[in-house]
Amino acid sequence: MIDLRIVRDNPDLVRDSQKTRGASPEAVDALLTADAEHRESLQRFEALRAEQKQQGKLVSRASGEEKAELLARTKELAAQVKTAEAGVTRAAERLRKTHMAIQNIVEDGVPQGGEDDYVVLRTVGETSTPEGGRDHVELAESLGMIDTERGAKTSGARFYYLTGVGALMQLAMLQLAMNKAVEYGLTPMIPPVLVRPEAMEGTGFLGEHADEVYYLERDDLYLVGTSEVPMASFHSKEILDLDEQPMRYAAWSSCFRREAGSYGKDTRGIIRVHQFDKIEMFSFCRPEDARQEHQRILAMEEEMLGLMGVPYRVIDTAGGDLGSSAARKFDCEAWLPSQNRYLELTSTSNCTTYQARRLGVRYRDENGRPQVAATLNGTLATTRWLVPILENNQLADGSVLVPEALRPFLGRDVLEPVR
């Protein structure tokens, strides 16, 4: 959630941010009303509670008729205090609900508009669409890499098996990514993929993304769609030492997404699936360092994409296409020859203090006072990467060149058809 003081001091800033996102600016007015009502109810409760304490002292010193009158007033006050306390509870819940409804404040310079209004920051590599080129499904099946039919038989649509060299290639790619993460100074991690509601809510995934999440009602646990969730929660309710540099992590995990609302989209192959593996980067830093850290994460993503030998572009996502937690998001999209388009492979988001405020992650400033930290996340490699790697490195005979960086992990230079 955003700092409530910003809403009180500069509500127009927050209204403008909501408009940039295509969200309701009226939500800001609802929050201001709830905030005022909460403060009024709290003041009333505290005033009555103070009077109640004072009455208690007077009763102890009184006697006779005066004491009887004071006792009557004390009884009356007790009922009023109880009612006022219940009013505070209700007002606090309204305040929390309206506060959580406000999305993060977008950074200056975020493009206006929706999904199609991104700004291309740069394009790297030459794109081509070779005649007779195969798509990733044809290539992978001929190479013995994936089996979507048996995936569907076992688990339903949008599930698959990675088989043979397909399994080995994913492991090679993720191992390379984790090795690079360690070189970058990130701490490797394998986190839990089942999390409590407060972890999911704290990262902002129980709002607009709630339909995408798998929920285990019996256990009151959620399967994560990204390891951003358990990593953000890793330091919840802690005060971190950020004096020297940000605290940086890289997590290897399976991820699960319902893909609600994506009926008919990318149904072929492994582009949009319910389960995949991913290396996700995550940083905790001081808010004033967040923009620089965001660029650092983006640079790491681009270096990994360069090692895969695929053409790609970097886009600055428009405000209307940002997740509720992100103040700014950069995507890296790889060229997909079979569809003559770019496909998102990575994203990195600067969530400023939005998640950390919800999760209670703080640090001490130069005066030793606790302050809310900033959080950032970014993808370093994921199962989807196999798609452009195969399509952009295919040869006329149906074989596929293995990116040079993957060869030491895979033990081969070329993938040969098996059927």
C-alpha cells in the first residue's frame, strides 16, 4: 500500500496516478473519507476512555450519594466506551479496505495508455522469419523435447511434459541463470511455493490477479505464480541492514497460474501454461536507490538474453498495463519467427515501498529511525525461453544450434531430430 501521508498531503498526485493506470480516482476520495472517519472515531474513543479513567479515580475518593452518582456515570461511560471501541474497529476495517484499493503511485515518465501503448526503448539483434521455418512445437516434438498430448491426458489443457533433451535444456538454462545470479552477487534460494494469504496479499496478488491464483481451501494456502511472493515475504516484519548495499536474492521455483481470462490465447505449445519453472530476482533496498536498482536488474536480464542468441526488444510498459504493485515495469520481448511478433520473456518491476509497507519490511536510516524499504523483482530465465531459443536457432535440416553459453551445461552443440 502507499504512504497514507501522501494521500493526505497530495491527493491530486494519487488521483493522477490512478488515472494513468485507468483506475478510479474516486477511490482516493473514498480513502480520504475513511481516514477522516477513522481519526474521528479514534479521538472519540480516546476521549471517553480518558474520562472513564478519571471517573475511576473520583469514585475511589468519593462516598455516599456522590459515590452513587459517580458509579452511575461510570457504568454509563463503560457502555459508551464499548460502543466507541466497536466504532473504531469498524472504521479501521473501512480504512484498511479503502487503503488497499489504491494502487502504487506510478513513476514520472511512465507512458500513458493501456496494453498496446508501451514505448520501445531499444531493439537488439536482427529479426528474420525464415521460409519453411517450424514453430517451437514442431521443432520440440521432432527433437523429443516436449509432449503436450500426454500432458493434457494427465493434467488437462495447458499442461505438458518436458522430455529427454527438453528437460536437460531447461535445467541447463536455469543452472546457467543461477550461476550468473551468483556472479551478480545475488543469494541463491529455493523457496516454498505454497504461501499463506498474508504473503499473497502483501505482494498485491489477491486484488486484480486473484482469478489467476490456485487456492487450497482446506489448508488456506496459495500456490505461487511467481517466487516474487515468498521472496517478498522472506523478510516480513523485519528491520534490515541496508547500510552497505541492497539485499539481493535469486529464487528457483515452479510457478502455477490458472490463466483465467486467457481462453483461446497461445493454446499451442508451452507459451501460456499452468505450470512452469523460473529463476526470479528480488531486491530490498532504500527507496532512494530503487530506480538505480531497477536498471541494474534490467541489465542482468538483457545479459542473459544476449547469451541465448535471440533478437529482443525492451519496452517501457504503459500505466494501464502495470500490476497494482508496480510503479514502473520494463519488459524484454524476444522475436518469435513463427508468429512474426515479439513475445514477453522477462519483466522487471520497481514496486517502491508498496509491498514492503504491507509486509512490514523496514530498515534504519542514518539517524537510526525505522523506514519502509523498497522492493524490486525481475525474471532471469523461465521455461518460456525455450520457445524463441528453438525458433531462432533452427537450421534447415530441422536441427537446432545450442546457444554457446548453454553447451557446457547441456554437453552438446546441436540438437538433432529423433523422428
